[in-house]
Amino acid sequence: MTWKLLIMSALLVLMLAGGSVAAPKVDSILEQIDFIMALESDGTAKVEITQEIAGEGVKVYESIYYRRDADDAFLIVMTAPEVERGNGYLRSGDNFWMYRRNTRTFQHINRDQTIAGTNSSGEDFENSKLTDLYKPALDSSGNEIIVETVLGKTPVYRFELTAKTDSVTYPKQIMYVRRADYLPLKVESYALNGTLMISAYYLNYTKVQDKYMWVKALFVDEFAPGNKSLVEIKNISLQKIDDHVFTRAYLENLSR
């Protein structure tokens, strides 16, 4: 065999080998997402939600968001519009409270309840691990449902998940994660009957220390066409937050 034929044969072997590389296991992707997006620190940021509702126009909501990843506690204090200013939402332990400035009252609410009438819920601000909530969906042959495809022009893995627990709002999700770094770019959330409810598009990430967090995302209400929310996270600080911030007393004092 000539050198030319040897080289061609070697190239063919490499091409065939490259084409036969299997997609990674879904659990390994979820573990990597949990790892690269777990800040494990205190954090403060400004959150702006631009909400569009069909027939009602556009509304802009602003808040200050405090979170502590060590125990998944967070506090949302509304700063705009004026009708919402001083209202707040506090997650501490297994409790999630809504506070109303006008009546100075707290109400215990569910984590899937909407924030200030927007399409966002308390669940959107949690830092729960995907590996605790979801597992790979399997086809009729018992294989994981994962394929290599593109989202726009970006190479992604597309895979399906089913819930491990009843605590999640959506029992089925389809995720599109960038092949280069496993950052989620799109998540489709489905109801138990298979209806697509929400499509989330993660438009921009920033690196915080050695981790990543999304700072711009679009949430499209697929059940109510025309409704969508753009969420932007700004002015991120990782300074330690005093424990008293994550208390009902602190939230109530803010509106006095």
C-alpha cells in the first residue's frame, strides 16, 4: 500500500470514528449544568421584568433581589411601578411569603405563584439542582431521548426530561444546551397532558467568579399567545448579606 493510500485510509478511519461518537448521557449534562451554575455565595442584583400581555400593552417591573445559595433563601423587594413599590416576596426554609405594603400583612403562598402579576414565579428565582428535580425521559426502547441539532446556528444537545418529584410545576421539559459548554439556551416546559406551557430562551450569560448565571431571558407563554416576559438581571454584587435581611421583620421595616 502506498503512502498516499495509507494517509487516505487513516483519514477515513478518523472520519468514521468522529461520526460514531455518541452523545453524552443526560445525567452527566445535568450534573455539569448544576456545577457551572451553582454560585454557592450571597448575591444582590437589580431585576427588571418587561411584561407584554396581549391586549393590555407593556408593563415594566423593577425589584431588588437578594439571595443566599447556602440555604436557597431569597428576598425580592419591589421598587417599581409605584403601585407595587414596597411589596415583597421572601423565601426562607420551606416557607414562601408575599408581603403587601398597604395592609402590612404577610400571606403564605406556593412557590409557583406569580410575582407581582408577572409571568415569573418564585420557582424561577430558586437555585434548585436539576439532578434533584428531573431524570432523563426514555423512548419505547428504553433509550434516552437526546439528539445533536442546532438552535439557530448554535450546535446544541436537545433532550427530554421527566420529573422526579411532584414539587415541580412542569412534569416534562425539553432542554436545548450548547454543546460547547452545556449552558442552557432554551427550555420548553409541558403540563401533565403534554401541552406546551412556557418556552424560556436564555439570551445572555455572565461569568461570576468561576461560575455562570443567566442575566437576560425571555419567557414566552405558549398557552396564552402574545404574553411574554423579558427578565434582565443587573448590578450583580457578591458581598455577604446579613442574616437579618432574610426575615419578615426586615421586609416589613423597609416600607415604614
